[in-house]
Amino acid sequence: MRLAVIPARGGSKRIPRKNLKAFCGKPMLAWPIAVAQASGCFDRILVSTDDAEIAEVARRHGAEAPFVRPAGLANDHAGTLPVIAHAVQWLHDQGKAANEVCCIYPTAAFVQADDLRRGLELLREPDCDYAFSVTRYASAIQRALRLNRAGRMEMFDPAQFHARSQDLEEAYYDAGQFYWGRAEAWLTQRPIFGPRSAPVVLPRHRAQDIDTPEDWMLAEWLFKAQQTGA
């Protein structure tokens, strides 16, 4: 069985009720559910939540919310690995074993069906535990600056001052959209960022964190622009 798990807890401090807030015309949570459905990758789409309203919205948009996430996995410090492991174990306990499991974040409005399909293909390669979305840093991280205690700028690595950006190795970061993983990798909570993980590289304009009101506004602008240009 191929399973999608969308971890959507009720608490959100910087953007209250973020997972239910209207984003370009419908609840944020509805966007990744719709893309998961359109991808054709999944036998079941589960929303892991501690919140009755989120569960209702999930069901209304075609996902399942068959259990209440334990309080210990619904606080600010709960990590993705144990939350997804809990969902996989819950399904196993019902006698429905999953083989390939994809965590899709509830705020992944920019996720696309083709990216999910690419991730599934990569996961099926030998010696692969996970496949997840990444994108390139816009600038060379080796030339990064920081603000010191005196309020002045300094390089993290002054030895790179004379290095040309085009000569430096490209760097990537987690795009925060989805993580395909083998069920046993989730259950044993193997590290996602490791040598047995494959990248699904996204263009930078489709990777947008949504953690603050400013992020939200920018994300809506980008999303509408991409829909208009499609």
C-alpha cells in the first residue's frame, strides 16, 4: 500500500489556525490533499491531527482523519519522524500495512503531482530510504555573512573572500514540501538527511516557506502569478 500522511496539528502561534486559513480561495490544507489525489500515487490519504475542525475539513476535501494524534506528538517540539511513524504504526495495527509512505506538509501549497511521482520513482531505486524535495540556494553559502555582537558584518568563512561564486559548489536546502520514505525507515526513524536519501530538485520559485504573515502574503502572490501563467 502507498500512503500519504499530512501532519496538520491545530496549534500555530505565528499564523493562528494556519492549516485552515483561506489561501487563494480555499483552506490551506485543501491544496496538498487535492494534489495528492491528482498524483495517483496513493491508496490512502490520511491527515494526522489533534484538532476536530482540521479533521472535518480534511474529510470534506476527500482525505481521511481516522484517529486523534496523541498530545505528546502535537506540541511545538514534536518532530516529523515520530509523527509519521505513529501514523504508519496505527495503520499496521489495523492490519493494513503500508510499504511506501509520503509525508506531505499541510502548507505545501506549491507541491505538484509530477514532483510526487518523481519522488516515488526515486524511492524505488536500490539503497534508497527517502526521497524529498530540495531547491538550490540563490547565493553561494560559502560567502555568507553574519551580524556580529558589535553590530558589524563579517564572513562566516573569510578564506572565501576572493573566491568567485561560480567556482563554488552549489548548495541545496530542504524545500519543506514532501518526504517519501519506506515504511521501515519511518518506523525505525532513520535520519531523513543522509546518504540513503535522494533529491527531488525544485525550481526556487516553487519553494516558499510559510511561517510568518509576510511569508503568507508573498506565497499568495507567487501562487496566483504561477496559476495565471499556467
